[in-house]
Amino acid sequence: MEFPKFLLGDNTDYPDAIFIVHTEFPRFIINLENDEVEWLEEFDKEDEKELASEAENLVQAANDFYDRELSRYDD
């Protein structure tokens, strides 16, 4: 089964949270309420250096996805 690059999620146990799930490597979940990121991958020291430079781009892409999804509801 193929998944889209980003998935939008919510949970009634966290009524103020909006979650974006990144399904490609490196997989992560970001809570847009507080910008907390949970990485779903294990990283070694070399990966962590590369991830640090890429993390900002990935989080921005997640936010852009959310903004795009919201704009589609407004149409």
C-alpha cells in the first residue's frame, strides 16, 4: 500500500493538538500545537548531523502541507 508523504491526524484525547505524520524517511510526527517533533527512526551520529540541517525543511514542508489542506476546506 502506498501512503501520501504527509497525513493529517487528530485525537480527542488531545483536543488542541493537530498532528502531521511524515511517512517517508525520516519518518516523524509533528504536533502543530507546540511544534514538538517525535522521530520514528533511530539515528546514528552521522545521521544526526545530516538530520539537523534537513529538519527545518521537513518541518516547514509539514506546515505547508497543513496550510494547503486547510485552504482546500475553505474552497
